[in-house]
Amino acid sequence: MDTAFSTEDKKFQEEVRDFIKSSYPQELRDSINSKRKLGQELSRDDLTAWHKILGKHNGWSAPSWPKQYGGAELTPTQKYIFEQECAKAECQYIMPFGINMVGPVIYTFGNEKQKEQHLPGILNGETFWCQGYSEPGSGSDLASLKTSAVKEGDHYIVNGQKTWTTMAQYADWIFCLVRTNPDAEKPQQGISFLLIDMKTPGITVRPIKLMDGSHEVNETWFDNVKVPVENLIGQENMGWTYAKFLLAHERSGIAGVARSKKAIERIKQIASSEMSYGEPLIQDPAFKAKIAAAELELSALEFTELRTLAKDSAGKGPGPESSLLKIKGTDIQQSVTELAMEAVGYYANPHLGTTLSNEYVGPEYATNLSGTYFNFRKASIYGGSNEIQRNIIAKMVLGL
Amino acid sequence: MNFDFTEEQTLLDNMVTSFVRDNYDWDTRCNIVKSEEGWKEENWKQFAELGLLGVPFEEQYGGLGGKPTDLMIVMEQFGKGLVVEPYLPSVILAGGLISKLGTETQKNEIIPEIISGHRRYVFAYAEPQSRFDLFDIKTSATQKNENYIINGFKSVVFGASSATHLIIAARTSDDQRSKSGITLFLVDVKSDGITLQNYPTIDEYRASEVVIENLNVSSENILGTVNDAYDTIEEVVDISTIAACSEAVGILQVLKDSTTEYCKNRKQFGQPISKNQVIQHRLVDMMIEYEQAKSILYMAITADHSNSEERQKATSAAKARIGKAIKSLGESSIQLHGGMGVVDEYNVSHYFKRATMIGVLFGNVDYHMKRYTDLTQSNIDTFDKDSSISLS
């Protein structure tokens, strides 16, 4: 057992550090910081600028992708280092829909033409993707989805409604699960995986406001949308297989260990600035104990992730263990966002960035911490709710 | 970065695993713990033959020069078998003190005797008032010519009834709760002035209260420097704490696996109880607790032990987190076994009791949480107002 980095890994760490230092734009940092402080939405440019820069450097926008598709094909240890360094430097995270989700599906199951058409735009961050999975009646029971695709000549005609489509307001393309065979024996057997251009006539996107007032997710309506048959991934009615493959990829990065670590560091700084019982809050034994509990959980999760990575490098892809990372990772994110809100006392109250108030009140570090807490209730629900993740472990790991 | 065992470690793992399998089936263990001695000398001889008693000692004294990972391997397997022979208190804890503090003469004399199984030292440190503070010592040693006269009382000394020698921590100067002024003495357990009151523990190990009255010890039998033992005690207790955590992780694995099996086999309402989602999710939570416990043990094993602050932080993080896992996973094991969980006859209760007592050993969750926060939450910079918080 050895967790020390090899000489090459240390060199790689230096390289990543130096690259972030020299290439992460200060204007981007300023733009994102000032919007966050005022609770304003990030623009498409805010979300993709760093992605575009990484895309021009050794395929670093796609750390896991094979080199033949332009990815960096990093080793598990290098991926871990890369994530750590990006989190430490508070780089804007890369939207997962292209890089982590549809990209691997396309290079694994897509044909040559699809790879040529889509992979470069995903890699360089020019094409913005969103995900069309959930429907109003199909959340955890995803396979019950109803959005239909009926073949007419060389097109599918798509009708139905997707929901929780994150960042659909910026998206150029959506990858969708659609029902191509309503009479299949099992609901999973009638599903296909389609790539749809968001500019196609008949698509309507309507915002859904979350409880912190943010606009991240949308409803996406399909009204007789004509999709060329060449946009079908793999085989018709085999979409469920690709969807499951994608979900395993989605979960692998979801632990967010490095970012939670950074957040705890920040909370300690906040708690050193905030006063309680006439002393810095960080001295309050009750608060201290809560921080320590989060740190221990995170420290354990970090090693759980490292153990999973070590298994990955032995050639096994992400398996049902990723459900564990999702459950614990989101648990910790939620504890951390709660602690941050708790740390600022009364200044959890102000809701800035609305049309009613655009000026700061209270300490800058307190801005929108309660919003983040409320927003992050989503974490244990999205990506397969934590209850569904437990079902997966029960079945796949414990054999129940 | 890897979490693999070396070839030697795999051999060690296989060896201890087969020892437990061949010599420690449930009935055999029940007979051992019910016996007058509460352990089996024959097993100790076998440990010696297998080289297990030499694992942590340096090669020049006949040991194997084992690393923390090697001790983890031994203790994890001992945990799985609930092995009651006093390996942790005598080989790891007392042996560790002798390795760190002994003079060449002492080490050349004592360590080969430990490795061959002829001597067992145990460390008498706790006192009724000390709780988990290793420095809180009333037992006094007063110099008289070339000798010291020791008077005092030691609590819950594990393995003392089977020991040949004791290492006694006594105060040679300073106040009861001072970290300086503590000295260690090596004494024959049969010396005049030592009275043991032996008893079984709730988890079927053996411990003793030790009354020390006018015990006369030659200054040749001081271990280490006078007044200066505390830092080494803390270090060796940390290493022993990680070993105890390893034992706990072995036990937790048995509890998790046997509870899962039990739920698959136990039928109620015409089907296995594991078909109920409420049971499934509880079993999954047990599995997650186990993985987190194992992970934080690996963190502690691979931490930089040469840096005392890193070692202390890692030890307390692991002991506190594993202590929580012991409670939640252990209590779930009992609950999911239903009535079978609370009876003496079935082994799950024995695993739970041992794990719970490991939770107390060398400091409980609260003690280690406090030690951890004291180490990690002092000297934090106040907020840098130019950067904003990012939590997503």
C-alpha cells in the first residue's frame, strides 16, 4: 500500500498547477465571482470559457477520453490530481453533459460519422449539450418514459415532454431517450437514444425556477420534431443499454471530494471571522465538532474514491461502487452547504440578485450561502436519487 | 498509488487467515474463553513458530521489521476470528515501548524472549481517574539509593493475567496531570508489591486491576529516560490505536457479511426478509459504513507517521470515524438479526461486544474528536475578502 505520488505524477501535478496559474483568465474569475456574490446566473461564456481553454491543451477538457478521440487519457491518479488542482484553484467546473455523458456514449456506441460530427465540438467546448432523460411521469422509474419517436421515411417524429433539462437554455444539442417501440414486452426494451439539434422546429424550452430563485433547469417540449434517422445512436430499441452505461459514467465524478475539501477550508475561514459567544465561531465546541465530522467523512470518502480509482486502473471500469460515491459525496456536499449557511448566522437571510435588491448587505462571504444550501437539496435527488442508488447497491453488490 | 499488498504481505495475510480458519472455529473459541486462563498458551507457541510475535520488531533483534500495513493484516484477521490471545497489548503496545525506548542491552535481552513466546509484557498505564489521558498519573516512583519504590493503582490492564512482566508508567516528578515527569519501569509480574485482581471483560478477554505497594525496582529496569516517557507513550499508543482500528475493521466485515447472509435466509411473510426495501437500505448503509471505515483505516496506515502531528491527526480521525461505524453498523447487525442478535449462543453478539469495547480502547469517539479538532482547528486564517466561496 502506497499513496505517495510517483515522480511522474508529481511532475504532472506541477504541470497542471502551472497551467492553471498561467492560463485561467482573471476576467473569468472576476466575472463569476461578482455574479455569484449577487446571486446572478452565469452566462454561457462563463460556463464554457475554461472548457475551451482546456480543449486546446493536451485534451485536458476530456481527462478520461481515449487519445484517439482527442482526450487526455489520463491515468486514474492523474485524473485525481487534475481534479484536485482545479478544485484548489477554484476553477469553474466543466459542464458534464458533453464530456462525461454523451461523449463516451458516442465514441463507444456511435458510428464514424457521428464521432466526426460531434466529438470535436464536445472536446473544444463549442457545442453545448443538455440531457433529455427525465419526464414529468418518469423520474426514478426512468424506463417508463413516454416521449415517442415514430419513424417516417428517413426521419423520426418526436413528441413529448422532457423535464429537469439542466441548462437547456444554452444548449445546441440534446441527447434524448425516446420510446420507439410502445409494445415491447418490457418497458426497457422499447427505448432508443437520439441526438437532437435544439434548433429543430417544434422544440420549446421553458424555465423552471428552483427554490433559491436560480434558473438551472427547464421543461423541454417536443411537438412533431423531425429528427434525421442518422441521429440514432447504435441500434433502435437498444437505448436503455447506452443509458445505463452513461449513468455509470455520470456517477464516477460525482463524489466531488476535492471541491468539498476546498469548501470546508472556506467554512473554517468564515468561522474564524464570525463571532459567537464573544469569540470566533471556530472556537465554539458544537460548531467545531460538526466541521470535524464533515472532515472525517470526507477523508474516508477520499480514500474510498482512491480505492475505486486503483481498481479502475487495474482495468475495471466504473461499477456499482460509483453509487456509493454518489450517496456519500452528495451527503457531504449537503452537510457542507448547510455548515456554510449556519456559519453566517443572520446573514443567511438576505436574498440578493433579485429585481428588488441589487446591493450588498453584510459580509461578502455570506452572500448566497443559504441559496446554495437550498439549491443543493437537489444533489441527493439528481443523477438517480440516493434511494435508487441504494437499490442499485442492494441488487448489484449485495445480491439482495 | 496502489492499495495492493506486497508478495510478503499476501503470504502473511494467507498465513494468519489459515491460522484462524484451522485453529479458531467457533466452538474452539468458546472453550478458550470459558477456560480458567482465558487464552491458550498452545496458540501463543504457534504464533511464535509462525513468526507472528516478531512482526513489529527490527530484524537485528530477530523480528520481521514489519510496517503498519503488516500489523493491519494480522489484526484484521484476528478481528475476523475474535482471537483473544493478548497480541495487541503485549506484542504491539508493550513491544512497541521496548523497541522505541530500550537500551541495546535491554533490547538484546528482551525482544528475542518476546519473539520466542517466552515472555509477555503488558503496559499498565490507565488509572481510575485518568480516563483516556495518558499523562494523568498518580502512581508514584520515589528514588531510594539505586532503586525506586513504586506505589499506586492501575486500572483495566489487558492481558496482565497471562503476562510475565509489566511495564508500569509512574510519576517521578511534576503534577498528576503533567506530561513531563513520567517514567516507565520493567517489572516481573510476580514481584513482591504487585497484586493482580483478574477478571473477564464483557467481550470475553481478560484484564486486571493492579495494586502496587512498595514495589522495589532497580534503576537498571527503567525503560527510557527518567521523566521523559510521555512522547513515546503517545506515539506507541497511536500505533496500537491504528492496530485496534484494524481489528475493528475485520470485525465489521464479519458483521456486515453475516448480517447480509442472515437476511437472505431468514424468511417471514413467505419470503426472505432481504426482499423488503427497508431491510435492503439498512444493509446498504452498513456496507457504506464498512467501506468508509476501511478507507479511513487506509488513510491512517499510509499517513506520514514520522511527523508526529500528522500521525496524531490521522490516528484520531480513524479512531473517531471507526468508532462511529462500530456503533451504527454494529447496532444494525443486532437489529437485523432480530431475537438471534441478542442471544449469547449466536456469534453476532460476540462480534458486536468486542467491536464496542474496541470503541472504548485508547479513547472513545468524543475523546478522539476533541483531539482531532484541537490539532486541526487552531491557527486558521480569517477570511480573505477578495475571493468568493464556491460550493458547487
